[in-house]
Amino acid sequence: MVIEAVSPEIDGGRFPVKRVVGEKVVVEADIFADGHDLLAARLLFCKEGVSEWSEVPMKPLGNDRWQGAFRVEEVGIYLYTLQAWVDRFLSWRQGLSKKVLAGQEVSIDLWIGAEILEDLVPGASVEDAGKLKKWAKLLRSSGEETLRAETAMDEEVAAAAARCPERKWATDYERVLRVVVEPVQARCSTWYEMFPRSCAAKKGKPGTFRDCESLLPYVAGMGFDILYFPPIHPIGRSHRKGRNNNPKSNPGDVGSPWAIGAAEGGHKAVHPGLGTLEDFRRLVAKARQQGLEVALDIAFQCTPDHPYVKEHPEWFGRRPDGTIQYAENPPKKYEDIYPFDFATENWRELWEELKGVFFFWMDQGIRIFRVDNPHTKPFAFWEWLIGEVKEKDPSVIFLSEAFTRPRIMYRLAKVGFTQSYTYFAWRNTKWELEQYFTELTRSQVKEFFRPNVWPNTPDILTEYLQMGGRPAFMARLILAATLGASYGIYGPAFELCENQPREAGSEEYLNSEKYEVKNWDLDRPDSLKDLIARVNRIRRENPALQSDRNLRFHSVDNDQMICYSKNTDDLSNMILTVVNLDPHHRHAGWVDISLAEWELDPRQPYQVHDLLSGARYLWTGPRNYVELDPRSAPAQIFRIRRRVRTERDFDYFL
Amino acid sequence: MVIEAVSPEIDGGRFPVKRVVGEKVVVEADIFADGHDLLAARLLFCKEGVSEWSEVPMKPLGNDRWQGAFRVEEVGIYLYTLQAWVDRFLSWRQGLSKKVLAGQEVSIDLWIGAEILEDLVPGASVEDAGKLKKWAKLLRSSGEETLRAETAMDEEVAAAAARCPERKWATDYERVLRVVVEPVQARCSTWYEMFPRSCAAKKGKPGTFRDCESLLPYVAGMGFDILYFPPIHPIGRSHRKGRNNNPKSNPGDVGSPWAIGAAEGGHKAVHPGLGTLEDFRRLVAKARQQGLEVALDIAFQCTPDHPYVKEHPEWFGRRPDGTIQYAENPPKKYEDIYPFDFATENWRELWEELKGVFFFWMDQGIRIFRVDNPHTKPFAFWEWLIGEVKEKDPSVIFLSEAFTRPRIMYRLAKVGFTQSYTYFAWRNTKWELEQYFTELTRSQVKEFFRPNVWPNTPDILTEYLQMGGRPAFMARLILAATLGASYGIYGPAFELCENQPREAGSEEYLNSEKYEVKNWDLDRPDSLKDLIARVNRIRRENPALQSDRNLRFHSVDNDQMICYSKNTDDLSNMILTVVNLDPHHRHAGWVDISLAEWELDPRQPYQVHDLLSGARYLWTGPRNYVELDPRSAPAQIFRIRRRVRTERDFDYFL
């Protein structure tokens, strides 16, 4: 018996697949054997640590492909495997029924059937055992052959036989596979990145955690559920960078939050200017009251002033002249940053300490971490660390910031990162977006990699945003929010359409917030905050947008327009989004959808309701016209409403 | 360091890939690590049993994909695996060169370089060791920095460093993979199936091996290289089938050759009517002199008269009434056939005996076997048996006759069958043929499954042949011979266009040769023998047609016409075939090819030479017109000839 091509299965079971609480795991496999016997198969599953397997029968899909499914109900790790066997009873019954139909003599066959039923007795319940014995006796009896054959083919017999399958020759699948089950927020989350030091109400003054509290209604009001802070630790003074990344800083320059560590402390301390640890915990609690989880940035690197440098000089690389090796990307030198040497002789101590950093912030109430540059640390470190953290609290979420080559990005997801930044910011044409999101949502990648799409970050101001202005920000926001079940923006730079680069060709901001304190004018009339709030409300109200599994692209006969949809499995929620990708010109096109996929009646009109503008349109057939002006509304987010007939046959849409 | 997504690799290395002598194994893998260091990788390979690995460096293809290749020179088993490591020297040199270009101070870097070179000394040859030490000393010296840096970047240093890579931190790929290397005939073979008892020159008389000898020139003259006989053993008398598969036979009925075993002997005996074992050996030798290998049919099943039944009743299944279980496919009963019970308690003895059957015929000079219905015997049996046979003689070829579901067909190829019958006979439309041959030649299937395509067999007379008559036979012959590097026909029924079914809807022949002796009129004027000879000569003279790896379909704007090409890797031989699939009507269409793929100059005409008719055409550009009349020539087999400029620029084609 062969069980192969099991899906989902990542790298021969080396890595788990990912699900969130409440989701189904649909398992398929090729199952076959030599010969013509009928087979049966079951899917076995359990939560790790539970001693009993649950089971569910698998069903043949045709062409030797079988399917079964189970639901994961709790965070943690689930296990699953498969088993298949020859169903002797059904194989025999199939042959018998053909012979009876052909009017053949079947007395010996009935005798064989009796043997098969008797063989099932040892594995049967007391009640079934009695029945099986009774039927076997009847089959062996001298009663009228046709009557006996009819009894044998009764569904009651098949049902009893199915309850106690003879599995002594069963084949077990050679591997036990794993599912990591995470909170629902692992699949769907809406991130807002903000520098706490820019939160002060007064111009020129750096903000504190207390100041942040007063901004919580602003962020929550836009509909975000995660508030992510760049590192909040003391900032080094040696080689501190000045404004606009100037290698020399002036007195009063605040430095980059990613230059972690000073006399005041390192990765477990808070920057004194922001307040106390007490203040931080208070902020986290206040945020939670407004539906916001605070996410922290974990950047494993130190300034020369970090306490680790004195306490554990052996955790860092050394140059032949005895100095500590600073970070380099030749010819660039980052003398303000010392990377850890993860392969140091004392690696165990180092790794434990870094784990302690996560544990420390978990103890302060943090359960979402954005990890800076994980691709410059060993995969083995992350696999170990995420395992340790998840053992303490399986609901912790890790976002991987690995802007690097695709294989490495995917590997980090495989070793355990919950979500990952993507290439979304640089995918701006229709072809690029379709290709990329098809790879992310339709290939095996979907089993382990959860995209989190960001139109901007403090490091990324794309040419598209630089040149397209406000319409470009609107289009990219809507793309991010409707293509990705998880997305985020770096604000208030985003809603205020901050788009001046430091220099032509650069993706760095002019006067970047990374090196200075900002005081944003959040009430500017051109702010996109109302649009953002509307889009996030649409996301919250439409479950189709809360998952990436059903993303599907549709054709539009205009290369500047992109069209795609998401729907719930039961089709109770169907969202069709059309975006004009050209921030400069009005575009129009004919959109093609498949009516059959959505069970829409081709003979009746259906309603599409633009959730952005509130407008409703009656569409007919698979091909309909859309026109979009980037200045007013570069996109429409339609909810598709099926026509429901009433007794009076008034048009009514559900 | 990660080495993954290795190709070719079948089911995680569970099964070997297949090659023939002289072919290349091109190995690719994703190879990457955290961080930014430069990597190096090598492919290791050896013949099984050889203690030393050979190695070849792998080259990056971009996007973390690496490639290396080796050639297999002998039949047998080759092993391969991969190794990758950080190339410290090249990583360092890359950084140094960027720093030097940026005019930075590099004295410490030179010192680091010296350390790296010194670390290479222990693995270097005496000569290299001396050089490395000398360079290291120079790098550490107080000489002019720029000069020292220039020395370090000299290619001679890189070459020496590459000769003794520091592999103590190298990562070995976790698996050693296998290649089964078979004779060239495993990849390209031309089969002719013939019933020896129908070879008699005189009407009504059954033919003998001696009679067969006189037909060898006929078969060899058509260009075949394998002459395959249905079973040549004594035929049972119990329940012998009559003409047209009549359950009752009349005296004089000869029975089916697949009903093996009688008082005269079983699987190791020859039918007395055909001659002696001596005669058979003589025929095999005579055939070989004419370039024909004799292939035998191995059908593991017995008639009730087979000596095994008396000698080893325990090798067969038993019904509750004590009788031996005959073959059934309810409601059909095959009372003339007893299948072996491969799971009998005495399975070891049975399996050894069946192995002995192969060994016996190998001792008679046979090295090509066509195996009947292998899918009704356990996969484990075949994997074991083919392994045993190949250990005795790795050049033996097995053709699997498994007309069953695709997963099972593929599994038999994985467990060791050299070639396999396919669904070709039932793939008659353009869409079907394109889909099927794309799956066979472009997916991973090509690594383990070698198709052998047959337009007809003694069991398969398709509707297409029944209804299409002679033009259909011509079209199917050309499709088989140009789509498949291996193909075969069941003759003389094929060349004589035998197309009468036993009844409407049946694929059985009327008066099938399986149940009676035939006397074919080989000289009939409508015989396709000359066309067959021509097609087989084209196959022999054009190496492009001797492999399936480069098969590619091209578009024609007519669904009744199919177009495809094969070419050698070096483009010295390029064959483009166009076939009219409609046996009733003349069709024409525009054929599209890619000039760039064949390095054809778009500004110049090129010649296409129809090897069937001898006609030559000048084509220009990617789109050209073809018209085919099925009655005269349903196909054209073009050799593409590139234009070669001469000094005088006369048109001249190579």
C-alpha cells in the first residue's frame, strides 16, 4: 500500500504548516495499492501531548487522491498522520453484487463473506460482534442463495463492518506531521508603526509614553489593532548619527532608536526620555482597553555603549588589532553598531540571554514582536528561540523583517516566524502584483508564509509614492488592505503623504524620523485618516478580507487597472476590488468575473455595492464596466450581493 | 547553511533517477545561508562501489539556485550528493575590493586576509602551501598598502585558494541520491511485436522459430531494433479459449499464448509447436546479426495445467471449498488462469522461483523483457526482482505493461521498470496529446518514467484506427515515432491496417490473433511497410528524435493539426513535425515557431526539408503555412536547416 504526495507537508515534514485557531486542515494524499481491491483510509490527528488520536475517515476524490479534514481549536501544536488499508468487506461485496446481477452462482462467495465478517469480530463492540456472528452464520447457512446475498449487501452490514475495520494489515504513513496553531491575529492584523518620541503635543519637545496615551484614540479610531513601536531602549552616544544619517551628530541630536544600548541600559531597559517601565506597562494596558496590542521591535545589535560590550566582550567578533568588529557592508561602515557573534564559544550563554530579552518583554505584557533583520542571524537560532518562546506562550506572534532574497525570507517563515514583510512595496505594476500574490496565496508558500504588506516603512519610501503623491498613497493603501489580510503603515508619515526623498534615487526620507523628533500635524485637511478608517472598517466588517486563501485575480482589459476578489468559503461574503494603478490619469475598463464561482444567476442582474463610496450598481453577466479617477477615488471595493427571489419577485439582494 | 529543493530527486531520494550511458546528470539545488558571505558548493559523484568521490564545482544561477553536472559513462548505479561552505577568502576579497575602490584604509583587512590564507595551508598541496604562506607574509608586511591589496586581489591567489577550500565548516546535503544508468536502448528503441506461430510461409500451418528466421529481414528492413514475442511457452488445455475468445474451444484451437503452462512445461519451457530451446537460441542469435534484439513477454500467471499447480499448490490462493482460486474481474471469470498468491506463506520460495524465470531466459541470451500486467503483483516484488536482475546484469531492460491508473503506472516506473506503456493509444486530439506529452516530458515524471508509445497492441484496436482506416494508421505511426523516442507496433496487423473490431464498441480485433494462427500477406500493395521503413530511417538518422527531453509543442491555428519539435542540445539537429489529426479531410494552418530558440536569423529565410517526401521549402519568420492531405501524407517531418553565409553569400543551408 502506498501513501504519498501528502499535502500539506513542508519539506518532507521537516517544518510544520501554519493555521490559526478555528481553521480547518484539509489533508490530501495519493493512496493506492497493486491489484483491484477497494481501499479505505483515515486521517489521525491530536493536539501534541494528548495521548489519544482522534480520527476522521478520508474520502476518495478520484484518480487515487484522498481527502480528509480536521479543525484546530486551540493555540499550540497539532499532529496528524494517515493510515490506509484494504477494505476486504467492501471489495468482496462489490464482486458479489456484480455476480448476483449477472445471475451467477455465489454459494462459495457467501462462504468467503462469512469468513471476512468473522475476522472482524475481534475488533468489534459487543453489540456489533453479535450481529457479525449472526450474519456470518446466515451466509454459511443452507438458506435461499439470493436471500442470503441480499442480506450480505444490506447497508446495515456494511455500516457494522465499517465500524470495526480490519487494520492488522493497515499501512501507516511514514511521518507524523505538525501544525502550529496561532491566534487569529496571526492571520489577520492591521499594524500602525509610530515613533513614541514624536508623540508630544508641543512642537520641538520629544514625546513620552504618557504623550502616546493621548494618541491612542487617534490610532484606534483609524481601525488599527496593533500599535508597533521602533526600539524603545536607551540610544548609544558613540558614533551617534546626526540628522539625515549624518555620520557626525550635533549636540541635541537624538540618534536612531535602532542604535541600542547606553549607560542607562540595553535591551531590557527603556529610554529615560520616554518614561519608565511602569509608564510603558501603563501604556500597554491603556492601548489594550482601546483594542490595540502594542508590538515591540527586537533588534539584536548593540552600540559600543551597550552594557553587554563591557560585561560580555566575548559575545562580539574581534579584529586582529583587538578591537571589536563593527557592522560593515563594504564600503559602508556602521561604527555605531556591534553585531553579536552567534557562533561565539559562549553561544549558549548569549542565546539564553537573548531569549531572556523576549521573556522580559512578555512579562511586561507584550505578545507581538517585530524582529529586525532576522536574516543576519542563524536560522538555527530563530528556530530554537521561537520554539522556546512558544513553549512558554504559544500565542506570541513574530513578524520577520527580512528584506532579503526570497529563499531566505521563506526559510525564516519555515523556522517559525508568524508573519513576514514582503516585496509588496516594490510591486507596483499589475503583472508584478498578480505574479507575486499568486505565488504567495496559491502555491505551497501559503502553508508556512503569512505575508504582511506595507506600502511604506521608515526605511522605504518608494519611487511610486514619491512621484504619485496623494493618489498613489490612496491606491497603495487600498491595495495593501485588500490584498493582504495583514498589512501595516508607518504613520503619521503615511496618512500625511510624506513623500520627499533625501535625494533623487534614494528611498530614504528627507529629514527622516529615524534621526530626529517630529511633530506631526495630524489634523491637516489632506490627511488620509478618514479613508484609512473607512478601509479598516470595511476589513473588519467583511470576513472575506480577513484571509488570504481565497484571493483570485480577474481580468480587466486595461493594464493600468487591477481587479481581484476574496470570498468566504460559504460565499456569504464576496468582495471584489478594482484599483487604478496610474496615480496620474483616469482609467476605465471591462472587468471579467466568473458568475458560476459565486453562484450568480447569469439570467439575473446582481448588485455590486461600493463600500468606499456607498454607491450601488446593478451588474449583469460576467463583463462589466468600471471607471476610476485617481484624484477622487483610485479604487472601488465592491461587496457582491446575490439576488434573492421573494414571493412577489421584487428585486432583493442579500 | 541550507541545501534544499535538490533536483533531480524522486520522493526525497526514496527512488533513483534514470539515465542512459553517456547522458549528463544536471543537478540543481537552492543553497543559501544567513548573512552576506559568499558561498561555494560542489557536486560529488561516483559509481556505486567505487570508494573515491569525484567532484565538480557548482555554479550559481542567480536567486540562490546552484547547478553542477556530471556524465554517467557505464551501466549500473551512480551516487551523487552536494556540499556547500562559506568561501571566506572570496567574501573577504569582495569586501576588500569595495573598500579599496572607496579609498578606505585597509591595513586591518589585509591582516584578516593573511589569517584566512594561513588557515588554508593545512589543506593545500606542498606547492600551494608555499605560495599561500608567502602571500600571507606579504599581506602582514609593512609594504605599501595599495600594492599589498593588489596582490591579494590577484586571480592567482584566488585560484590557489579555490584549490584548497576550507571545508571544515562545510555542510553536507543530508542525502546521497542514486542514478540508475541503463543502455542507450532504454531511452530510444523501436519495437515490433509479432506472434511467432503466425510466421509460417504456408497458409493454415502454424509457424516455428525456424520460420521466424526467414521473416527477420522483413522486420529488420523496416528499421526495428527489438523483435518482441508474446509468451512462447506451452499453452494450457483446461478451459482453453476458442477463436474470438469463445469460452469453449474446438479441437484444433490453439489457445492464447498468455495461458501459460501445460504438461510439456511452464515458464522455462518453449511451446513444442514452435520448436526447441535450441531453435530459440539460434533465432535470437540470427536476429542479433540483423540488428534485432529479441524481447520476451513475462506473464506471471498459470493455467490449471501448469506444472507449478501440482508441484506448489501452496503458491496459489484457495477458495473455501478447497479449489484453487481462478482469476476474476466480476462478473468475468477466467477459469483458465490461476494467479499466484504473492503473499503466500511460502512467498520467499515463490519469489525466488520467479526470479529464476528471468535468470533462465537471460541465460538463453535475452536481455529485454516486456512484463505483462505488473500492476496486479506487489510493488515490493518488482523492486526486489528488478534489483536482483540488475545486479546480475545491469543492462537488462524491462518494459511495464500496466494499463491502469496513472499513480500506479508511475509507481512501477519508480520501483525500477525501464520503460512503460502509456495512454498514447487513447490520446487522439491535439489537446490530449499536448497535455499528456507535456506531463511526460516536462514535469518531474521525466526523471523516472520513460514512455514507450504504441498505436496498437493485440488487445487495443482503438476507435480512431477502426474509423479512420489507412490515413489514421499513417498518422498514428508518425505521431508515435516522432513523439516517442521509444515506440512500437503490433504487426503485421499494423502495417496491413487491420481495423475490424469483434463488435461495435469493442477494442478487440475480429478473429484476434490471440486465439488463432494467422497467415499475413506481407506483400499487399497497401501495406505501410515502406512508410514505416522511411520513418524508422528518419529516427535513426536524426538524434533529435532519439530522446524525449527536448520535446516542445508549437501553436497551429487549426485544432486538427498538431505541431511539435525535438532538437539536440547543440542545435545541430532540429526536427519539426506537423500532423493532420483528421483522417478524413485535408487541413491547412499557420505554424508558429520561436526563431530565437533555434538561433535562426529573423532577417533571413531558412530551409525546412520534409524528410518524408524529400521536398524542401524556404520559410521566413516565425509563422509559416502548412497544408496536409491525410490520404497522401498526413504529416511532414521537417529537418530545419540554418542558413550559412558563404563568402559569395550564395544561399547555403547547414
